[in-house]
Amino acid sequence: MAKTLFEKLWDAHVVEVLPDGTSLLYIDRHLVHEVTSPQAFEGLRMADRSVRQPGKTFATMDHNVPTDDRDNIADPVSKAQIEALVENCSDSGVTLYGLDSDKQGIVHVMGPEQGLTLPGMTIVCGDSHTSTHGAFGTLAFGIGTSEVEHVLATQTLRQTKADTCKVEFTGKLQKGVTAKDMILKLIGMIGTAGGTGYVLEYAGEAIRALSMEERMTVCNMTIEGGARAGMIAPDETTIEYFTAREREFAPKGEALERAIAYWRSLPSDPDATFDREITVEVDKIVPQVTWGTSPGMVTDVTACVPGPDALPDFNRVDVERALEYMGLTAGTPITDIKIDTVFLGSCTNSRIEDLRRAAALIEGRKVAEGVRMLVVPGSEPVRKQAESEGLDAIFKASGAEWRFAGCSMCLAMNPDQLQPGERCASTSNRNFEGRQGKGGRTHLVSPEMAVAAAVEGHFVDVRTFV
Amino acid sequence: MEGVETHRGIVATLDRANVDTDQIIPKQYLKSIKRTGFETGLFSDWRYLPDGTLSPEFELNQERFRRATVLVTRNNFGCGSSREHAVWAIVQYGFKAVIAPRVDRAAGRVPAFADIFAGNAVKNGLLTIQLSEDEVQAIFGMVERFPGLEMTIDLPEQRVILHMDEEESFRFDIAPAVKEHLIRGLDDIAITLEHSAAIDAYEAKTAASG
Ligand code: SF4
């Protein structure tokens, strides 16, 4: 029978179908970070259980780490959490890329970089943006702490098979429009719950044309559309990610040849059927900017802030609340919105290509008077690569701050936070109330749009910013 | 975890859709490595004024909702981050159940609860009950009319009963596996470990072929 990519991966990983109708699914790779794991390790200890497959489990620290002075963590509670991860990993034999490691980074940047993420795998992490790894043709999704404990103890999860949805991106992107705009547009179309219960497969010529890093940007925000996993079938671009450069945990030589032959068998069969299909014409996409407090509250940079009357898919009170929180009035052109802060970073847009494109655009320009710009690489390897290319110098010359790797102002758990009322153009993935600091106002955009806003002090259509 | 069959308690309403887990428990509370003490963080950005006192504006601070154990809210509750701390905070604050509507829109169906949140809830014995939009709307109305309104949730019968002069009740659907899990208060890991032989066999097979 013809199968989709998801069905192939699912079938290959079912250990057993259980009497209650759920399946025990084998997990090939378990990624761990400091915030959602301590209670799981503690649970294991209390039940006198151990980590079944420490060799398939890899940890890093990202959410709670400082991005400036890494040697002195001022907050004792943060420090205790970081120390707990060090101890838990050393007790259980799990490899950890901690603050002293040159591989440390945001868990979803670190995994692919080190070759821990390979096509055909099942990958989980106690983090909803685990969907990022689906860019490689993996089944990857976020889990809660109880499930982290379950995977540590059993290397499996009990799962109910999701429905499948194909999202076909047709056509060609305009210049200045990016993978970030593609995914924001999709979320605007289906809403933040539109994908609930589905695994999305992104397909079509516009997806094929994307680099691996751009594909990660698309898959990253799958969860913002309500779907736990999004995936893209492996192709030549995927294979090249592993042949162009050696990656520590990826197969090499003959083993890589064998792996590639397997990866080529993974794409959905031509006659496979999906439970639902969505088409997005990318030619028509223009740069996107969120105006509200959920990623589905998004519009074109050429548009105005909408009011509740124009939005039948939202509850009126929710739109009114969002506008009030954001300090915006319906009818204001998006390009009239002034910003105080620019955050270039997060697991959505902090990889080397993001930094290169942003640096190319900001080179020879200055961050506008009164605007603060923070550039936070996704991982230490990304930081070193960027520095070897002189990108840090370009950012600093334009007036931006250059930091060590971490989640930083994406969730503002460390000291990188917005003040109440501050307005930020952010390349991250969530614009929830208070996400970047209590009272802070977040507008999600692409790195290019963020740079243009940094230079002008307000949003501009990056297509006209040359 | 203890099993639950029925629960009776006061109903509180929170009239907001897409309540995300960043709202349910903001990040500053996620630094803790313990499993307890999260109730102070529940909805903290809404619940407290800058000086740390309770905000009179926020629904759950109203006297009539102080001892509520059932939270009725709007669609797509618990979206966003996978943080299980959100469920811990709700449970530790004293809620036994959250009720929300699925909503049918032109663009498709919007579920009551986000996936990861609903999964985390089951693991902690928190009932997440999905009703229709009309039914939830009706409950919002009843809570306004009858201060201190109580509800019984009958899990085996899959019913919620609203205790007014004239009782009203609504039926809800729940996956059989989830229902059994909640009623029996099962330890997932212990059950999975009973399948260790199958996991061993799977690992042996994939190691040989891989
Ligand atoms: S960068 Fe942001 S979204 Fe990504 S893992 Fe870190 S906190 Fe989560």
C-alpha cells in the first residue's frame, strides 16, 4: 500500500500495538535541556529506575543560560538548575554539551549541527519546537516532563497515530520574502490550532528550493499552527547536508552510502493519500509581521493593523485584548509602528545563514538612534563560524550587541528581557503576552525584516529596502 | 497518581481563547527543579499587581471563584510551550478539571485543548473535558446566574452535571485509553516496562539491520 513519509516512519518505529489502541513507539534520539528535565531525572531516582539508553540521549543547556558573562550566573535558582543538569547527566552517563563545551547551543540548533538528527529517525525533546528536526525527514515532536521520564526509562513513548496533512507550497518566493514568511503566512491561514491532531508534511517546489536551514525555520514553527510535528522529505539538499561536511554523529563512508540509500526510500509514495491537503501560493506572499499576542495574529507588512470586524475567525474580546496589550489601534499602517528593540536569534532564525543574510543587509548601516539590537547565535559553533567570517564585527560596527549562544530573549528566562511597554521586532517564534519580558510587546518577523526595522526604527517593507 | 471517578466542585470561568502555557505559568517559575510549589505562579502575570498583591481585575481572584475546582474557559487552551509546569500549577492551585469548547470555523475545527497540554494533563490526573461551543456558552451563562454554582463530573458515565434548581447535564467524549488511565491512576512507565521484552527485541532487530 502507498504510504506517506509519516506512515513509513511510524511503521518502522512501532514496537508493539497495545491493547488500548495506542502504540509503543521507539525513540531513536532523545534531546534534553535544563528546564524540562530535572523533575524527570528525579522521578527516575525516586522509582529506582535508570536511563535505558544513555547513548541515544544528548543534553545541552540553552533556556536559562546567560549570553554575556557565562562564568557568573547571578541568579542562584538558575544556577541550581544548570548544576542539576550537569549532575543528572554525569550520574546517568548522558553526554552533555554544557557551558564549557564548544558544542553548546539551543538544543534544536545543536542536534542537526552535530549530526544527531538524521533522516528517518524519531526524535523527541521536552520542548515544543522539537518539530524543527522534521526538516530532515524525521518524526520529531515535543513532549512534557512526564514523557521525558518515560523516554529516559523505556526509550519509547505511547502514542496515538496522528492524521496526515500535506501542505503544498507552490510557486517561487519574491526577493526579500523568506521561509519565515512562508510559515507565518500558513499559520495566519489555518490559525494557531489549525494543525492540532495532524502531522504536517511540507511539500512543493517552494519547499524543495529551500536550504536545510530555511527548512528548519519552516518546521520549527509547526507547533505555532497547533501541529506537533512537521516534516519534509529528504532530497539532494538533505543528503548534501551530510556529504558536504562531516558531522560527528552522522554515519561516514560506506555506512553513509547505506544510510543515503535508505533516506531515498523515505519520501511519500506518489499515490499516497493524506487526510487533508492545503495549498499555499508563495508568489503572493509578502513579508509578514505579527500585530497581536498569538502567532496567528499576523498580516502583510503592506497592510494596516486589523480590527475585530475584519477578523471573523477570532473572538472579538481576544482581538480587543491583544490590541490593548500591544498598544496598537486598528487601521494603523504596519510600517508606522516604531520599535525599541530588535532580537535576532532563537531556534527559528539564529543559524549561520540567518546571520549571514542579516549581516549582509546591515553592513555599512547603523541601528537607529534609541533602538537596541541583540544578536544571539544559536550555538557556539555558529558563533565561531560567524566570527571567523567577520559577521560579529559587522553587527558591532552597526551598533548591535553580539552574544554567546542561548535562547536569550526568545523566552527571556535569563536576564535578556524587554521592559514593560517595550516593543520588539523579533526573529523568534512566539509573541505571547509577556513572552520576552513582562509587559513587553513582540512582533515576529524574518531576520531581513528585523534588520530593516533596526535601521529605520520602524517596520519597513524589506523588498524596498536595498 | 490517584485515580478519579467523579468530582464535585465550584465552577470558575475564564473568558479567554488561546490561553498559552506562558500565561498559565510564566518562565520565571520554570527555574525550579522541584515538582511542587507551582501554584503561586499560576496565571501570575494576570493574577498579581506589580506590588505582588492580587489584582481585583482578574477573574479567578473574585471571591465567588476562590474555592473553585473546575475551570471553564475557551478554545485552544494550553497552546504554546510544552512545559508540564503549566499542568502542575493548575493542579497544585486546586483545579481538578478544565472544560473548554471545540469550535467550528470556516477554516476548520479548533479544538478545546492543545495536544501537548492535553497529554501532560492526563499524566497528572487533570481532567480536560471538551464540550461543544453552545454547551460551554451555556455554562458561562449559568455561572453568571448562579454564584457558587457547583458541577459534578462523572467520568465513568462521561457526563458533567450542573447543580441548579433544575439540574442540567452534558455528555462528553473521551478516548477509552485516556478514560481508563484517569480512573485507574496508572503509572505509565511501570506498564511500559512490562513490555521490556518487546523493546529488547525491537532494539536487537534494528541493531542487526541498521
Ligand atoms: S530558542 Fe526559544 S523557542 Fe527555541 S528552544 Fe529556546 S526558548 Fe524555545
